[in-house]
Amino acid sequence: MNSPQRLHFSQKALLQALPANIREQSADAIGLLPLLTAAAENAREEIFRPLQAETSISEGKLSLLMALHALGEETTCGALAGQLGVAAPTVSIMVSRMLKETEPLVEKKTSSLDGRAVIVRLTAKGSRVLEAALPLHSRRILAFFEKLSRSERLLLAGLLEKLSE
């Protein structure tokens, strides 16, 4: 089933679930969720999947590597979690999985100041992989959004930010 048919079916089903007196005024809002979901899936298909195919870096790994780079030489799992907007155990699991790779992109050690804290840092390989991946990733993002004018991109950014509050 192609996207327009899927969107029409979803919108119709959701609207029928509403009381008749608010269906008409809600049609545009109901139709937005399938469109937003389709746009997010297109972004993954056009931006992240090719990056993973070219570099073997998943969306999650790339986010973790970029956060590590942004936070400096070394940082804690807690600081990484804050930067990524996830729970510290999620970062800990990601780091543990990355450490099992043949050539790990990160390394960890126990903090010399607090034996309970784990310090994470990029390895030399992690820095090289990130340095190679970022230009590819940036170009894919630009290509994805080139269908929109600058004013449309700014409008979209404002609207998505408002929905994220």
C-alpha cells in the first residue's frame, strides 16, 4: 500500500473514532500524525540507513560518538546521558556493546576521583570514524532538506520545536 492510501486509511479510521460534532474541525490535526511519522521514516531511510551501510555506524552510535566529541576528552556516562536525553543505564549498555567490537570506538575506565563513576572517551579509531562519518552525515541531511526552501525549513523547525515542548 503506498503512502497516500495508508495516510487516507489512517486518517479515516481515527476520525471515525471521534464524536461526530468534532470530526470536521479535527481532520487536519488527525492527518498530521501519519504525515509526521512518514517524514521521520523517510529521514531515517535517506539519512541514517545509508550512513550505516557506508560506515557501519548506527544512529545511536553516531549520537553517542558526537556527544562524546562535544563533551571533550573524557566524560561520565551520566553526562553523556544528559547530552543524549536518555537514562544513564541506556548509555552504559551502549558503551558496553561498543566495547565488545573488534576495534572499539570508545574506552572506559573507573574514575580516579569517584570509584563508582565510569569515565568514557573516544579511542583513536573512534575519532577517525567520527571524522569520516560527519561530512557524509551532513551532506545527507542537507540533501534530505533541499526540497524545502530556507523559509520552509525555518518554519518547520519552529513548529517541531513547539511540538517538542
